[in-house]
Amino acid sequence: MIRILLVNTGSNVLVMLVKLAITFVMTPIFVFNLGKYDYGLWEMVMAIVGYMGILDLGLRPAISRFAARHLAEKDETALQSVYMSAFAFMAIVGVLLFSFFFLWGYWFSGSVAPQGEPHQKYTLFLILIGAYLLISFPGYVAESYLEGFQKYYLKNNITIVNSIIGSTLLYIYISPENGLVLLAGINAVGLTIKYLLFMWILSRPAYGAIRAQPANFSWVRLHELIIFGFKSFIQGIASRVENATDVLVIGFLMGPAMVPFYSIPANLTQHIRSLGWTLTHAFMPLFSGLSAKEENETIRQVFLMSSRYVVSILFAMGTGVIILGVPFISIWLDPEFGEKAELIIVFLVIFTIFPFINPFASRYLTAINKHGIFAKLTPMAALLNITLSLILVHPFGLEGVAFASVVPGLIFVPIYLRYTCQSLNLPVREYLVSAVLPGMIPAGIMAAILLGIDYVWVYDSYLVIISGALSSSLGWLAGFWLLVLNREERDYIGEQVSRRLGRN
């Protein structure tokens, strides 16, 4: 079990690091070649595409969960039936979304084009976004099955190669004239290739010979998936409102050209959230399988131990982004972006980190079918977020929108934590002492080192930023080793390292 978790989670982290490297290289290129208007439009349309994702009605986590469960039960008939039933539904959603974007591009592309400019580029752009969604939805089914089978490393290897090839083509061929269309086109083609490979892999006998065969469609299976997924669907709507609405509020009320000044620091802090999701992703099918076998004590032990690790890592990332984020953005893009990001980045780090004091809540509660609390409360958090954003955007601008994101978490995260601990039969105080408190001191050590380096040298070059990041990471690692890991965990790691070195 530990080996599978390490392989899958390590693979997920590798994908995130590759995408982080690609973002570092490509973002300045995109900003330069697209310009502030088209880059802001890209961010806004991607936010809308994110909203379109809710039309899966929460089936993606449901598919992964049932795939893991039926695999543990060795029910091949159910595996085939769930796949085909979900595939048929998702394919219909994909066709409908393609039709929507095709008509939008063909008839109303002027709604997104700058005043007085030709519409043809924006027509093609919107149609390509529709094609992207056409393949995405049925592709999600194959991807969710690979996750349910805990084959993250396989899908991640394909994703890495796909991302590198697509980014290389963009780097070579992008220009101010073709930037927006080329970006949408390469994303659509790359995604098509990736999901077709996922489907082909699942069709191989070694992976269960899972295929979309009409005879395996079942209304009963689809109904079961939708009923289970509906809670995730409601949560998904609210989460997307909470995470994606800021860009739309700024774009519509302040203009697309203002979006990059918010989306750049938001995308930087998004990497913290991505790491959190990445580190926890492989656990939902694990919890589902353990729950099917009624191994509740194992679930509790894995939950506590893994939470301690993830919380500590994300505290360190948040500390680094708060201190290094503004000087990094100033050097990476332009001092104007850095100046505008100073307060925004602090609010966005708090907004991102605070929910991750309980990083496995959604994974665990979904696995045991107790995730209804998110469906009840997340919409309230999202409504509060968007209301505050609309109220604060005019008097306080970008900073007001960022602050609006912080407030709901301060109210609702403690409620989710209490409910999760009750489901685990675990006192909240014990969880906080065991999983959250240990990560604070290493993060404090990291902050002290970063501030000390800034006092002596000032973060005015990549060399100083990298030196600060490496030095503080070593300080954090020492604190993590001594204060977060217990003696048994240190001994286990030591034994594994000695064994590996002995083999070599």
C-alpha cells in the first residue's frame, strides 16, 4: 500500500513540477505575444471553461470511486457497465458544449473582440475551445478509471510528454499574430491525443479490456453515478465560483486588460493548491478500497500521518510565496506586476493555505459517501465570496477582490474540520496537535532564513532568490526531519535509504 501511494503521489508531484517549469518559461512568452487584452481574455475564457466542467454532474470523482470499489470487489461486469454508462453521458455533454462554442464563435465572436478589430481570429478561437471540450468530457471517463485503478504514474507519464511537446511547439511557432489561436489549437490537439491514448490503454487486456460498448450501457448504473456524484456536483459548482469568479468579476467590471495583474499572482498561488490536490489525489480510491474492507483503523492512521506531511509541506510553500512572490514576479515579468501583487499575494496565500489544514477531508468523505456537507455549505461560501467581491471591487480594486476570497474560508473550514474528525472518531484537538501544529515551526524557521537573506542581500535577482529558496528549504527540511517525523518514521526512512545504497 505504501509503495503504491509513494509511486502515485510521486508521479503526481512530478507532473506538477513539469507544469511549473513550463509555466515559468511560457508565461512571459504568452503575455508578450498575446498582449494584455488577449491574455486576459484567455484567462476569462478558461474560467468559463472551468465552469463548464460542472456539467459532468460530479461524475468524475464518482467514476473513480466506483472503479476502485468494483476493482476491489473483482466485479468485471460492473466495471464495464459503469464505464459505458458514464462515457455515453459525457459524450453527449461534450457534443452540447461544442455546439455552444461553435455557435458563439460563428454568430457572436464580436462579443469578445476588441472594438473595431476583425472577428475572424476570435471566431476560430472559440470553435477550438469547443473542440477542446468535445474530447475532454468522454476523456474524463478514461482518466478517472486510470485513477480508480491507481495507475496515476501511467497517465502522468503521458501527460508529461504531451505537455512538453505542446509547449515546445508553442515556444517555436507562437507570434503576436497567431498567439491566441495557436494556444487554443495546440491545447485541443494535445488533449485529443492524450485522451485517445488513455482509452486505448484501458482497452488492453492487462488493464481489464475496458471499452465503450453500447451493450454495457445501463440506466441503473448511470442513475447510481449521478445520485452519488450530485453532492460533488454541488460542491464543484461552488468551488468553481469561489476559485474562478474573481477573474470574471475583474474582467467584466475593470476590463480584460486588468485581469493579468490579478491572474499572475493568482496563478502563482494556484501552484500551492495544485500541489495540495496532487499530494492528496491518490488517496480517494485508497480510502474507498479500505472502506469497502472496513479497515477503519488503517484509514485513521493513514489520514493522520499523511495530513501531517501535507500540511507541513504546504505551510512551507505558502511561506516561500509570501516572501519571494513579489520580487520573483517583478524580475520574471515586469516591476509593474510585482507592485500590484504585494497585498494580493498575501490574501491569496491565506485563501489557498487555510483549507489545507484539513487536506484529506474531501478525499476521505467522498470515499465513504459522506461528502454531502460540501454540497450544503460550499454554495454558501461561494455566494459570500462573489457578493463580497462585487461589493469590494470598486472601492478597493484588485485587493478587495482578493480579500473577499479569504473571508468564507475563515467561517467554513473549521466546520469541515469538525465534521471530518467526527467521521473519523477523532477529537479535533488531537488532530490539530498531531497534524497541524508540527508543521508551524519548520515554516517559521524557513521564514526567518528568508527574511535574514533579504535583509543582507535583497531579492533583486534570480540568483539571490534561488539562494534564498535553497537555504530556507534546507532549514525547513531539518525542522521537518526533527519535528514533523517521529522516531519510527525517521528509522523507516533511514532503513530504506541504507537498503537502496546497499543494493547499489
